[in-house]
Amino acid sequence: MTTTKTTATKSAKTAVGFTAEERAAMKDHAAELKTAARRGSKATKADGEADVLAKIAEMIDPDRSMAEHIHAIVKEHAPELSPKLWYGMPSYAKDGKVVLFFQTAAKFGYRYATLGFNDLAALDDGEMWPTAFALTAWNAGVEQRITDLVTKAAG
């Protein structure tokens, strides 16, 4: 009887708690903070880029291909942003604060990848504007739109 009660309690906690994917993202973030603390003032932009490129290399297509394209766009059109990992996702920061990030479809079992922008992104457009975009494929139109967004976000 104790076993059944424990199992029911665990299930209830899972239902109202964090998913396995969310817990994994939090573990990724904790590891990123430890790495940053270990690097301390010796951290370089190249360290962050190496971390991001390693994470991108782990991805499966089409996410990997989209992440590679986004990374190239940021390097070319917003070189002032520094690559870094953020909750296990490639992201790009200004003064240590994340401006934009790429989340794979596989990360949380979604049907699309996401390009997201935090409040530091200079995307303001009137009273309301989008801060995240679903990505399902890459083409010239998508590339141009992302280039425009990244350029504007970097301010």
C-alpha cells in the first residue's frame, strides 16, 4: 500500500511540477552558470562561440541547419552580440544579457523551432509586437526576415 501511495504522489508532482524537458533545461542552465564562474574574468567571446557551436553540432536537422544559419546571420549583422548558451540553447547577448535565442523543436517536443527575443531586443513597434517566431523551414524569405529582425534587435 505504501508503494501505491508513493507512486501516486510522484505522478501528482509530475503533473503539477516541471516536465523532464524543463528539468533538463534547468540543469543545463546550472551547468552554464558553473562554467561561467569557472572561467571568471578570463572568459572570452570565443569561449561562448565554441559552446554554441558545440551545442549546434549536437542538433539534428532541420534544427541544426537553421541554427547554423542564424549563427552566421548574427556574426555578420550583429557582431556586437556575444554567443552563449542559455538553458541549453544557443543565444546571443549584449553586456551579458540575452537578446535573442534559438530553441530547437526537439528541446520540448514541439513541431517547430523557435527564434525568440528578450526585452533587450529593440523590436518595439507601437503598442504590441511579436517576440518569438516559429521556424519550420529555411528559405531566402525566411533568411531575409531573420536578418532584418536580428539587425533591428541588436539596435
